[in-house]
Amino acid sequence: MARGVVITGASRGIGRAIALELARHGYSLLLVARRESDLKSLVSELGSSCSAECFVADVTSLDAGARIRDAALHAFGPPWALVNNAGLAESAPLAKTEDELIQRHMELNFLAPMRLMRAVMPRMAEAGCGRVVNLCSTAALAGYPYVSAYCASKHALLGATRALAREFAQKGITVNAICPGYVRTEMFEQTVANIARKSGLDEVGAEEKLKRLSPQVRVYEAAEVAAAAAYLLSDAAAGVNGQALSIDGAEIEH
């Protein structure tokens, strides 16, 4: 029987790329997102390449962890892996970083993954095996101006990743993070447009500014992140645990 994987934020961007990559590897997928039409479009694209089911949910709801776990159990039994990909990134100077903005970041980028891990990992432990991959960011490893709430939420998720890796290390479960730099997704295009609007640069200039953050002077592709996720789920990565796998061209040295 194919191993089952839960992917949040699966309908677009990095989550979609991960779904496409894992389908190639023969996993059964539970694809979670808020927009049913986007999920159905992805399932249609996957076709018969794998078993894939949609689950429409707002992962920040208090019961989302239990509901997603139960949907996975119904679809394919105890999940082999959980990929916490759904996320949010907003920018603001400190004076405009209001409580609501902080709370939005903590709810989606930290509390939602924590609730999902709390719901799913005990079932993995009962099965004696499993993988968790948390999509973080270079912002989990360093600070950047105007995104203090985002950085704080991703630092929190990486801290939990490292703690849970050790807590579940003897239960056959690994917990790792992927920390990419800027990845070409819909969120990246919005970031470029926002920088252009606020700085007076055109969008080409705004993108060049972001490229220069990478020693490779480029934006990364969602497929690169997806390949890293597939590796962390593979048997070859059984000894990789509690790690922050950077895809940043050596931007962050750690």
C-alpha cells in the first residue's frame, strides 16, 4: 500500500510543486487548502498518477488538526508524512506591526503546524514510523527588516521542529525544516509588486534587488523545494533529523 502524505497549502506555489513531485514517487496524497476549485484542478492534473483526495479546510481553525487527521485516516490510514506548507508573509515597519498582524502570522505559520503535529504525530508513533517536513524560510535562520512578525513565526516553527525531532527520535519519526530563500511563486510576485509600489522601482528592478540577497544572484524554483521535500520523506533520509535544510545559495551560513 502506498504511503500517505498530508500536504497543507497544497493548491498553489510550493505546496502544489510538492504534490506534483510526491505523486511521481507514488505516494497517496491528502491535499489540504481553503479553495476547493484550486484543489480539484490539482487533482485533475495529477490524474491517475497517484491516489489524491481534496480536503477543504482553514488550518488555523482550532479543530483543523483533528479534522485533517481523521480525513487522512479515512483516506489511507495513519499518515506516513505531514508537510506543513501553508503560510503567510506580510511586511510592515515596527510602528505598523499591530497585534492583529502578529497574530495572523503566529496562527498560520506556527500554531496551525503545531496543532497538526499534535494531532498526527502520535498516530505516526503508534505505527512506528513517519516523517514531518515544516516549510520555514531563511527568515527562520536570520532577521530581515520590515518582516519581524514573519521572522518570529518562522523562528518559532524551527524551534519546535528541533525540539520535536529529539522528542520523537526513538519512535521512528523524523522532523525537519526546509528553509528556502525567495522562491518564484504567487507570493513572490506579490512581494515584488509590493516592493515596486513602495520603493519607486519597477518590478524588474524590485526582483533584481531580491535576487542580490542570494550569492547565486537568483530566485529559487518551487521544484527545487519539492525535490528537497521528497528527499526528506525518502528512506535515504532516515538519519536526517532536526535539520534546517537551506535552499539559498549560501546566503545563510549555519
